[in-house]
Amino acid sequence: MSQANLSSVDMFRDHPALGFVDWCLRGVGQVVFQNNPLSGLIILLALFFNSWIYGLVCIAGVVAATLMALALQADRGLVRDGLFGFNGALVTLALVAFTSANFRVGHVPSGWMVVYLLFAAAMTAVVFQSLSALLAPYRISALTAPFVLTGWLFLFAVLKFASIEAGPLAKPVSPEQYDAAVAYVLPTWYMGIGNAIGQIFFQDNWISGYLIILGIAVNSRISAGMALIGAAVAALVAALFGGPEGAIRDGLFGYNAALTAIALGGFFLVLTWRSFLYALFGVVISTWLWASIAIFLKPIGMPVLTSTFVLVTWLMLLGQYGFRALVPVPPAEATTPEDNMRRHRSAPAAQVSRD
Amino acid sequence: MSQANLSSVDMFRDHPALGFVDWCLRGVGQVVFQNNPLSGLIILLALFFNSWIYGLVCIAGVVAATLMALALQADRGLVRDGLFGFNGALVTLALVAFTSANFRVGHVPSGWMVVYLLFAAAMTAVVFQSLSALLAPYRISALTAPFVLTGWLFLFAVLKFASIEAGPLAKPVSPEQYDAAVAYVLPTWYMGIGNAIGQIFFQDNWISGYLIILGIAVNSRISAGMALIGAAVAALVAALFGGPEGAIRDGLFGYNAALTAIALGGFFLVLTWRSFLYALFGVVISTWLWASIAIFLKPIGMPVLTSTFVLVTWLMLLGQYGFRALVPVPPAEATTPEDNMRRHRSAPAAQVSRD
Amino acid sequence: MSQANLSSVDMFRDHPALGFVDWCLRGVGQVVFQNNPLSGLIILLALFFNSWIYGLVCIAGVVAATLMALALQADRGLVRDGLFGFNGALVTLALVAFTSANFRVGHVPSGWMVVYLLFAAAMTAVVFQSLSALLAPYRISALTAPFVLTGWLFLFAVLKFASIEAGPLAKPVSPEQYDAAVAYVLPTWYMGIGNAIGQIFFQDNWISGYLIILGIAVNSRISAGMALIGAAVAALVAALFGGPEGAIRDGLFGYNAALTAIALGGFFLVLTWRSFLYALFGVVISTWLWASIAIFLKPIGMPVLTSTFVLVTWLMLLGQYGFRALVPVPPAEATTPEDNMRRHRSAPAAQVSRD
């Protein structure tokens, strides 16, 4: 990102009135690692394109989490980068998606449910700070773990309180729930890839998925490319190993893989041929382990959310400082893959002489 | 706590013969954060008031864990504060409660079961040291996690060894097991609050609960007040969200919430209006998440124990040093809410000028 | 280990051509804490004695994991000590054992399954580095946790991909699956002890078990003795508490206990009478908790693997620096119990004067 580009992206970051809007839009973008309000805006429009309910629910979540962080006087820099907001956006989307009779468009939550959603979103801000403190000595990011943890905990209870109207999970959550005999066809692939990106935001809409890719691309073409590669490789691997067509077309094998691809493909590791292969390794592992975690969670009726992405990415980044084949980028310095590469190239070649 | 008061409380702490009794009584008090042998004595009497079996079982647990810590030459200061004992008391109580045909009064354990109980209690001393080492860099306490972890692990196995007579879990462990159609009445509230305090020690006896409150109050009125507020708010929230009357009256929604209220309400955070609201936030979350964890554990027939309190309190304290709205009290300095406040007020106003 | 012995053991460690073979044989030995290629070779022969399939599968796993570590340019010293290989050997053995119709001898994996196995083994090298980074501040070892974690995650998914032929788990994984009415006889004991050692490598063959003991003994007689004591005490405790004969004879109560005995009995703690009693305490706990974790995992059809050993040993070592009755040996300094004792005795008596 050039300095000129940076300044236009950051024009509202410190604005007295529009600053808060800017931070919340960045929060939407941070779900896919894009610290850019324009990315957030495009992604939000992609949600509204699929369902105005999800669009509003996403706004409510990111606003509640960001307000909680402000009320607790959290670090201003992190708040303005949208880092307190993105888990809030995800948790409200997940809670509405998995308690709606119609997963695709969602339903309008009841009054008590709104209270519950806003508390859950606020809790993600607390959990984000907690997990960040826990992970600080290891220089890795909390990723979407605050959302996964809060989401699971709040999803269990919501299904049992009489005052909250909630149906059974309307969406299949495991590959076993799909017909194994359906043949792969052309739409398996182009819809599967789009849906995988959409599923990151619980959008069962492949066009929304490609719009989200556009939102990523305005900030980082490498990240957009890695997201597509992640989703495509996941679909391919799932097919090679005989995964059911419906689950591939719905993007279920791919949404964790796409996030793993963005995280490892240039964002937290400087992009080189070695780290690209490492990211592909992570994509393949994420594809298999989505199935694994889905099967593990199915008896208790809980969706995988982005737990596979969090687990695989943590496992592949925790040991990064011990592998000299990789060039780590600490979370506080990670901006975009393009920017990470530029900084690494201009740095003295200290890495090379280590062995 | 004044100096005069302190010295009378500590009169037996270094006594050659009575010292060990003092440390064990403090162990009983530490379950509810009261480092005071008189608190421990009153709580023990509250247990005997309900059932002499539970009274003796509690003594066996706190003694075994404290002896294990002495045998391993653990830190003397921690042993004398009762910190190695309280998880031992809880684990023996839990194992007897959940293997008795009559949950309310318990049954006398068999010979092999006594061996098993004492090993479990001794193990909590090891686990307390382990978790304390694990959490030391983050300056948070192990809380009752050694009890929860050891309790779960030992409860599973006990149900399957032929030499140990154990019935199925006699006590409902999840809100689903209660009739949803019963109306809330006056005893729902006063019995529910008392039972919530009693359930911390597995006592299904609301009068014992209020006696335990008395035991807390002799050491800290703020802690006693927070315990009542926690239990009452939990009952209210559970009712607003349509929780079953039986579970509210049995105090099941409230015992984790009461512990969260004590921990966050002045003990590990200096009590201010902001931290009071933060504690209330934690109480509401604990109420919901008790239901959540209960539903999660029910398929494997495992009770929640105090896992919700541990989880919520850890999540809300881990990030405390990142929230300038809060004034943390490191575990080694936490005494009573009153004392924490006094020390904070007399300290130079360093906190205020940080922003 | 004398210097003369050391040099003969290490003769191929830096050999340009045979070095890799040496590292992989050490990898096999490291499963039971023996950094010695001869130990690895004898253990490998013990596997071939039971089944050539398991012998080859073990080689494939240790080679894949070691190659992954080399490709990622991991620490050379750790690679040469076989520390990146042992979890790879275990994960391929486990995946083949639990997907074979005949657990005892295994079946030859299909082409896609071989790809899957090699990725799983490579992943253990990544996870080993990650967990080592996570545990470094606490100076404890990752043990077989990379195997357990990767094994569980890969076992779930393998059962559901259509391209991988996999039957249901052919081996009982919980004490409940054995007949409770069978009487204990002489073979219960000598076969039970041998099988417990064999089960560490998934070998249902008591003679292989005693061959593995021989492999341990060429490097450390104390470790070999502790393994036998661990397995024997586990069988005794299981019988006293009424565990089923079949599970005792199959060595299921004993394989975690044997590993705990090696780890605590001289390897990570200098062997003294106190630490010997501490190790026995750990053996008893491991015996019970194997049953506990087996019962916990049974509803989802997952085997315990060596999770009990990892959990108990971590819990008993994490707090070691807080117990003055114990003399810890940090992982980087742990060689053999004999060597640890010798170094401790020749060190200035700093430990003694601490209290």
C-alpha cells in the first residue's frame, strides 16, 4: 500500500464524528484481515445483497463490541483498527443464522434475543483482550477464537431458554448430513468457491462470496488471491477424498481453508515459495479437519464455526520462530501481504545468514 | 480489616499444635475467597447442619490436600493461607455427592472409595501448584479449576469400577431435566438464593446457604453482599429468560454467578462503580453459560461443578491489564474487598493519569 | 552413560549418509524416552516381530515427520535427537491400527490413505514445534501430545471420507466393552504387563512388549525397570478396584501408566525415594484416569491414545519448581535417569540448603 493510498484509506480514522463509523467498517473488514473501511463497506453491502437482516445484525454486533471496548478504555489503536469489532460481528451473525428457521436469509430476532445478542457481542471484546494477553508471549494473534468460544457458549444456552424463540439447527453442520451419491458438476466448483467465501460470514450465497472477494481485493490482491486459492484447493481435496457434493457446493469444506490461506499466505508469514507451500499444506489440513471437527461436534449439535481455521493457523504459527525456512511477521506489524513483503525486502538480509 | 482484627484472626496461624487446624479451616473459607479460620469454621458448621457426612467428607478433603502440600514441601505461606486445601474439600464433597443415592445428605463412602477420595484430594494440591505455575505470567488465580479438572476426571472413572459402589447421578445436572411449566412463587426466590450459596459446597439446603453467607460476612461484608447480589441477579435473569422454576429454586443458575460476583466484585478488581457494573455483566454471563455448559455436558452425564465461574472469571480477568477502566488486584495482594479499596485509596493516584 | 558408551552410541549421528537413519531410529526410541539408535532398532524389530505392516508403517511415519522438520529448517540438534520423528511414528501406527479390520496385525493402507498418513506424520513435526514453543516458559516437554492431538483430529475425518476404506473401530476402547465377570488368572498378569508395553506402539502382542523393554534396557536399566513397575502397579490397582480382566490382560490400564512411570521415575525428576513415591502416585492416577478418559471418549468412538499419560505427567511436572521435595531436570538436560542422578550428585549441594 503506497503512502498516498494509505492516507486516503485513513482519512476518517481520526474524524471526531465519522471515526466510529470508520472503526466499525474496519471491524467488518478485519474478519478477513483487511484493516480498511472500504473493504468493510463492500463486504457489508455483500451481506445486504443476500439479506437485509444479516446486514443489520452484522452492524449491531460490530457496534456493540466496539462500544464495549471503548467503555472499558481498551487500547485506542486496536479499537481504531477494528480489532475489537470483528468477533462481535461474527457472533451476532452466527447466533441469528443458527437460530433461524431459514438459514439463508435469517429471521428478525425477538426482544430478549436482541439483549442476548448484544451481550454476546460485548463479551467478545472482553474475550479478545483476554486471548490477546494469553497469546502475547507467543506473538500470535487471537484470530477469530473470541468469536468461536463465545459463539459456542452462547449457542448452547440460547436453544434452551423458553423466552427465546429458537428452532433446531436448520443448516447441516457435518458432511454426514449430505447425500454421498450426488455427482460433481460445473456449479459444484464455481458455486462452491463463492459459497466458501460467503460462509465466512454465514452467507449461503455464492454471489455475495465473490463480492466479499472484491472487498478484500481493494485492500490486498494477494489476500484476495489466497482466499480464492484456499477455497479452490479445499474443494479439490474434498472431491479427491470423496467428500459429498452438497457440502462442497455449500462451501463448507472451504471457508476455514480460505481463512487459513489468507492468514498463512503472506499476512502472518512473508510470502515466499516456501511459505506458499506451507500455506497450501495448511489449506489441505484445514479441509480435512473441518470434516473431523464437524463429526466431533455433531452429537451435541454444534456447528464448527471457524474453529478449524483457528486451530490449524495457531498450530502452524506457534512454532514459526523455530523454523528458519519461514519469515514470521508479528501480529503488531502485519498489515497486508504486499506491505509485509516490501518491508522484508528493504530490511538488511539478516535472515539469510542465520544458518 | 483493621490491624487489631487481623491479629485476632491470625492468632493460631503459627501455633505449633493448632496451626494445622487453622490452615485447614482457612482452606474451607478459601472456597469463597475468605482467608479466615472463623469463616471456615462457620461454613463447616453450616455443612454439619445439613449432614454430618458432608461435614466429615469436607474435613477429610481439606486435610488430605494440605498434607500432600506439606509432604511435597510446597510454599509455606500458601499452605498457611489454606490455598492448597480448598480444592481438596470441594473434590471430596463432589465425589460423595454425585455418587450417593441421596444427593441431599450423602452416603458414607466404602473403604475403596475413601482411598479414591483421598488420592483425588491429594491430586488437587498437585494441580493447584501446576495451574498456578501456568497462570503466574498472567497474574490471575487458579480459582477452583483444580477442583473442576480433578473432579471431572475422577467422577468419570468412579462410576465404572466394580469395587466402588456408585449409583447413577441422582441430582439433575441440566435445566432440561426440570419441568418447564411450574410457576415462580415466593420460595423460588428466598430458597433459590440460599440454595445457590449452598450449592457452592453441594449443599441442597437453603438455610445452610444463609449460614455460609454469615461465615463470609465475618471476614468481609462486601463479599457477603456480592454473593447475595450474584445469586439474586442470577435468579432474576434466569426467570426473565424463562428458565425452569425448579432449577432456579435449587440454586443451580446461581452458584457460579455468586462466585463470579465475589471474585470480580472487589476481590480481584478494586470495587468502583465501573468494576461493579463489570461484575454484574459477569454475573449475567455466568447465569446463561451455566445453562450452556450444563447442556453441553449432559450427554456424558457430567455435572457443571464450578466450571462456568472459572471460565467466565478467567476470561474477564485475563484481559484486565488492557482495560484502563478497571483497577486490577494481583492474586498475591488480594485480601478482602475492603482492604483492597483502602490500599488503592492510600496509593498515589498513578492510575488516573495514565490516559 | 559413560563417555566410551556415548561415543559408540553416537557413531552415526553426524554421518553424511547414515545420519538420517540414525535420527529416525532415535525417533522410534524417543517414544519411550530413549535417545539411542540401538533402542530404536530393537523396538522396530519388536514391531516387525508382530507385523511387517506395522514395522513399515512406523518407518514411514518417523521418516515423513523427520523430513518435514528438515524441510522447515528446524533446530538441527532436536532433529538429530529424533525429537521430531517420534510423534510421526505414533500417528501413522494409530491411524492404521484403528482403521484396520484386524487391529492385531493391521492392513495395508490404500493409496489415498498413504497420502493422508504422510500428511498426518508431517503435521506432527509442526505441532511438536508449536507445543514446544507453548511449553518453553514452563520448562516441560511436549511429550506425545503432538501425536495425541494430530491423531484424534485425523482419526475423526478418516472414518468419513469415501475414498478411504475404513471399518469401524475394531478394538475395544473402554473398560465397559469387556466382560466384567471373568476371573483374574496367571496370564492376566504376565501378558497384561507385556501387552501394556506393546500398546504404547499399538502392538497387541505381549512378547513384542518384552522385546521393547529390552530395547529400553540397552539405553537405561532404570527406565526399563520403571516401565515394568508402571505396568505392574497399573494391573494391580485395576484389579483391586475391580477392573475387567480382559482390559487388564490387553494392557489397556497399563500403557499410560508405564509411560508416566518412565517420565516421572528418573527422567524429568532426579530419582530419589521421594520422587519414586511421587512417580508411583502418578502411576495410580494414570491407571484410574485411563478409565475415566476412555469412558469420556467412548460416545464419540475415539480411543484414549496416550492422552492420560500426557495429562497426568504435565500436571505433575508443571508445578515441580514449587515443590522443594522434588529435584526437576529441565527437558533440555534430561538424558537418562542414570545420567541425571550422576550429574545431580556431582553438583554443589545447592538444593539441600534451600529450606
